[in-house]
Amino acid sequence: MRLLIQGGRVLDPAHGVDGRLDVLIENGKIARTGENLSAEGAEILDAAGLAAAPGLVDLHVHLREPGFEAKETVATGCAAAARGGVTTLVAMPNTRPATDCPELVKLVREKAAATGVNVLPAGAVTVGQKGERLTDFEALREAGVPALTDDGVPIQNLALLRQAMREAASLGLPLLDHCEDRDMVQNYAVNEGAVSRRLGLSGRPAVAEELQIMRDVMLAEDTGAHVHICHISTSKGVDIVRRAKARGIRVTCETCPQYFTLTEEEVLRQGAMARVNPPLRTQADVDGIRAGLADGTIDAIVTDHAPHTAQEKARPLPDAPSGMVGLETSLALALTGLYHSGVLSLNRVLALMTSSPAALLGLGKGTLALGADADLVLFDPNEAWTIDRERFASKGRNTPFHGRSVRGKVKYTISRGNIIYQEG
Ligand SMILES: [Zn+2]
């Protein structure tokens, strides 16, 4: 089977490629890139006016299955991924039961197999994510997990965490780290600051995140583990990672569109729809996140796609669950907030969503090199459109970006040479 993608602007950030080229796909692999390739025997996809980049790699997605199928299933989550241009995703293990053993890893992978999206379940660090007993890291690695995490439930027992880092380091598995001190944030709904005071609510202080980043950076240095800080949201947090990297500590980090786009003020306008952990912060933090993206301190843009039902999000702010969906809006929000606003080049935005996250976990994805899996997203980088949650493929409609004008629209998503999404 041959597919020729003709006349697009091909961007392969891993190799500094940016030019008008054809891409020939054979048997699910990139067979050739070049000018005016022969179309003989190939199906032709006209990409004139479109950008063609490696399929997006999202390191932080909650697919909710098993256990929370009312929020999302593997099938609906993967449909959302395809619609957003995401061809590889790491699924968080906070399902019910938690993905803490090879059987559950296998279950999620099997459910994902038919979707065309490459789903890599992360393994839980502790049994049931209870923070008491380590899982069998070796067995999880054998089952194919790319990383370990208790995302959503920060590990408070430092002796246990240190042991986890030692074992993870010896097996070469990165630890994905949700940084918020649980005692300091409880189940509070918003950032501690002007908005929490105005609402008369207890807040989640920035220092609760920063202290844990500092703590885990020190443990990374102590154990040699690769610690990857999830969804970094504060300017000082970025600065801690910046200094740690300069010291040669094996720490990397990611952020999400909400943290370089929105501030805590959004909670006043949208209530529970803008509730997320860590919470939306201040403008100074948004600026700090953008600076961290610009200078390379932040390694990846991910979604933290966290679907919930409409009924759950309709609860009053203090009782509603935290999280927002993101798979179908991440590329447009990154292009709008970073590329069209002049913070980053197009190639750099794409690097943060493809080659860089793939390299962090050694996934062998995020490139259009010859012989690579033919995973691509074709998009119009300039097209203006309005985000409409009613059109989402995800079951989750919980986005604070509904009705927002953005630029950059996904037209085709291709996974291993198969078109898994086509607009309209
Ligand atoms: Zn998290």
C-alpha cells in the first residue's frame, strides 16, 4: 500500500526539515521525502496549503477505562486523540482498578489496538496508587510501560519514593511526577491568591507545587533517576527545573495549554469548568511558563486530558472534580498562544509536541525520518475557527476553551500509513 502526500509544507523538527516536499508512505513507513516524487501506483493526498508534521505525541492523557467509562473510554479517548492530531499517547494509570500490573497494561493496550492510536499505558508506582507498597517495576517494564507514575496522587512517603526512584533508575524507567504536596492542597478548588480570597475559599498555594518539585529534584540527584515533572504551572517551578538542569540533574518537565493561556481569573468567569490540578495561576506564572518554553527548560507540551461528565462538572466549585479535556484543542491552542503570538517558531512548537516528548521516553516516534512509522498530522496552521465542545469526539465536554477563537486546524491524522481522521 502506497500513499503520496503531495505538495505540503513538511516540518520534521527532529531533523530541522521545513520545506515544500512530498512524502511517500509504503507499508506504514516513511519510504521517501523529496520534491516531485513519482506518484506511480500510489494513492494521492493533496496537501497543498497544509503543514505536514509528525503525529503529535501526548505524554499525559486520562482515558478513564477501566472504571470510569461514563467519563471516557479508550475508544472515545482515542477518537478524540485522532481528531486532535495525536497518534501516540501515554495513558495515566489512575483508573479503577489502577494500572498497576501487567494484566491491566495489556487490557488497555488491547482496547486501544483497534483505534489506530498508539496507546502506551504508564504503570502505577504503588499498588492501587495507595502510596504504600511499590508495584513490580520489572514486570511492568516487561509489559511495555514507558514510564511509572502515581499521577493525581502525589507520593508523600519519601522513603518509599526514594526507593521507587532507585529501582526505576536501575531499570531505566522515568518517573512522571505530579507535584503538589497533598497536605497543603487538600481538596481545594483554586489557586491560593486573589481569586481564592475573593471567593472565600481555601486555595492550593504555588509553593505546594514548588516545594515538591524541589524535593523530587533533590531525590533525582540523589538516586540518579530520571524524574519528569508533570504539568508544571508556576514560574518558580520552572526556575527550579532550569537550575537543576544546569547542574546536570536528570530532570525534565512538561506543561499544558491551559498554563500558558489562562489565569486564575478564569475561575471567576467559568467556575468548575476552570478547575484543574495544579490550578490555573497568575499572569506572572503564565509569563514564566512561556519563558520556560522559549528557553528550552520545558521539554514538552501535553494535554493532561481529563474528561468528566457534565453532571460532575455542574456541581458547585468546591465539590466538582478537577480537570479539563484537551486532546482536540491542544494543537490549535499551542499554535495560537505560542506561534501566532510570536513566542516560538512553528518548528519549535511542533518539536515540543512531537520529537521532544518522544525522545524523553525513548518512544522512537515523533519523526518523519526514512523508515519511521508513518504517523503524521496534516493541518492548516493559519485557519481561524471557534472551539465547539459539542463537536468533540471525546465524551468529556469539560473545556474552558468552548467558544474561543483559535488558529490552526487539523485536517488529517495518519497513523502507520492509515488515515485515522479526516476533517468533515
Ligand atoms: Zn496530574
